[in-house]
Amino acid sequence: MEKPVKVLAIDLGASSGRGIVYSYDKDRLSDTEVYRFSNGAKEKNGELFWDAAEIYAHICKAIEKADKQFGRIDSVGIDTWGVDFGLIGQDGELLCDPKHYRNPANTKMRRKYAEKDEEFFRIAGISVNDFNTTYQLLALKEQGFDWSKVKHLLFMPQLFGYMLTGEAASEPAISSTSGFFRDGGFDEEFLRKAGVPLLVFPEVRKTFGKLGYLNEKSKKAAGISYDLPVFLTPGHDTACAVLCCREEKDPLYLCSGTWSLFGTLEEKPIISKEAFLGKYTNERSAEGKIRFLRNIMGMWIIQECRKEWAEEGMTLDYPEIVRLAESAKESDSLINVDDETFFSPGKMATKIKEYIRKKGETVPETVGEVAACVYKSMAEAYRSAYSELCRITGKSYTALQIFGGGCKNKYLNAQISQLTGLEIVAGPTEASALGNAAGQLIGLGAVDLETVRKLVSMQD
């Protein structure tokens, strides 16, 4: 009897990371979370960074726990948030910790180059946002950064893949979040203007391909002795999640986590004036299609409110916050969840109250009232995105599939359905990790895309 194929999905989010082992055996896919840890920005000298060494250690710990619980695993894959990157020096070592997409310098660059918004959009059809890699590179130019020190620029999944294996590569799904990746490569004209040598970007390899094997340092850190391959799963967590879309011609999805990604799949990029004004973006899917979607502020606002409430002595879990929102008194007060007021961390509930006070509307006072305001505002943002999407694509949709932790929020789902008229299909919850695992299984030759769709439909 053949042994089941066991893969470890390292799913790194902006606020947490997890390692989940997926076991595939005769058309059945089972999952076991073996490790979970907190993640987030580190502040240093007024700037925000990712602690790469700490995250790498967590990845090795996840591999160690997977091995101890399941024995030899067949592969590992990594997915992360988009746009951020690390720089590898000529000596092969990380030059410094990667900067965080919420770094204040990015907003300054975005404002400085505001007149070039549409020009930047037309490079690859990526919506203009403060956090785009575009502005991170322009910020480095402003600082007079010396690119001769750099051997590789690696987006986050491949950065950790490099730390594990010593192998450098670019992967299309994550590269497409940058703002200057199109037609299978990086736009040389933009890079020339930004002063970035094209040679710092390693070879673009196909999604689902093998990156390499754990090096000796990583095997020691993970407590294993065998050769463990690392696969180029769809590097972006949303690209992984979208692998879980239901089998239909024009799927409509909402990836609901720290960020909300609302969109559909298209055969070709939509780079039009309407898409630009609607703040829609064109990112690559795992199978080469276009994830035509809008970035909307997601559960980040509630996460930050929860931190403030904890500082005030109220330790609340998310289901309790939802229950308080359900029982709060009705109010028409709303916030624009994408307003830059809510982009930075800290005192989020206070920011919400002040924002509404300035609007001259009824200020929410209790935890439930603040939470209800946020959830209703999120639902309104999705309604607006849906209306714009239908207008741009000229298509109609009947159901919205919601992935991620937010899919369990029945209170929010009901509001979305009421505002859009769409049927809500909830799940899978761990769509990013599931898509990550599916990518590894495809890379190992254990399944094809058709089988992946069937397996996904049985989850949650």
C-alpha cells in the first residue's frame, strides 16, 4: 500500500503565521495544524521592519514539529503577504531586515509621485497604493541606496525559501504584486527610472516548480537529517486562496483576513481608465489567469481595536466582539475603511470615534457599537467594490465565496448578502494554507488542477 503524501504549508500572514500538514491519500486530504505563532511589524528608529531571522526560526520550528508528529514529510511551501522584499548582499547574506509595507516612507513617496499614478498603473495594471513595491524602491532611490551591494532582491516567500535552501528565484504570483511585473518579466523601463539594476531579480521560475532542498544549516535548525524539498507554491496568500475557488466560469471571491481582497478571475489583464479609477488591480493567479481584484482594509481595523481594548483591561476574543456588535444599538454611522487614518497601527477605536465625530455623526461609544460600525463599514466597502466590478467587467454574478478567518463571521456575511443580493458561500477558512498545499501536491506530481478543485470542495 502506498504511503500518503505529506506536505507542510507555511502560511505567513501580516499578524500571524502557521504551519499545517496536509496528508493526501486516495483522493482524501486531511489537515493538522502543527504550529502557530504571532507575527507583525517591529519598530526601529521610526521605521517598521519584519524580523526575518525570527520568522525563519519559526519556519524551522514548524518543520521540526511536523517531522516529530508525522515523520518524514515530502515537501514544504511558503506563502506570504505581497509587495515586501528582502535584499541579499554579494556575500549571500541578508543585508538588513525587510521593511514593512506600512512603513511611513512609502506614503511620502506615494504623495510625491501622485501625478504619475496612472502611468504607474499602466505598467502592469496594479492599483496605486502607498504600500506598493514601486514606492518602496523609489524611497530607496531617494535615500541614495547603493545597489552594487545587492546580489538578489527576493519577495518574501522566496526570501525565506532562500534562507532555507540557498537557492534564489522569482515566482510569478508574488512578483505580480510589485507593480512592475508583466508579460512574465520585470519592467526594465520602470527599474531604470528607479535606479534598480534588472540583474538583482533572479530567474523567474514556473509556479509549482521546485526551488531546492533545505541546506545543512536549516536541516540542523529544524532537527531533520533528510533532504526536504521546498516548492514554489503560489507565493502570494491570495493566489493560494483563489486556487480554492469553486468550479465556475466567472467566480466571485472575497479573501477575508487582515486585508480584504474582493474580485474575480479573468483571462487577461483589464488595464483601463475604469479599472484605474475603481482601484482594481491585476495580479497573477497560480494557473496563469488574472486575479482582478480590489484591496480593501479588512480585519486589521478590528485587530487593532482589540489591542486597544486589551490595553484598557478588556480581553475579548473575536466571537465575543461579534456578539457585542450584534447586540449593539442601531446606528447609521460609517467609516471609510480605506481612509489613511486607519492604515497605521495604534489606538484604532479612538481613531474611529474621532473620525465619526468630525463627520458630525453619532459617535459609537461601547465596544459593540464600535465593532458594529466597523463591520457595517466593511460590508458597504464590499458593496461598492461589487458594483464597480460589475460595471468594469460587464458581467453578472450570483454568489460570493468568502475565504479566510472572516468567512466565519455570520453577522458580517449577512450584511454583505443584504447589501449585494449575493448568495454567500463560506469557506474554506484556511484557504491560503490549503492552496499552498495544493501547489506542493501539483509540484510533486501527486495531483492535477482538476483533482485540486475536487479536494477543495470537500474541505470545511
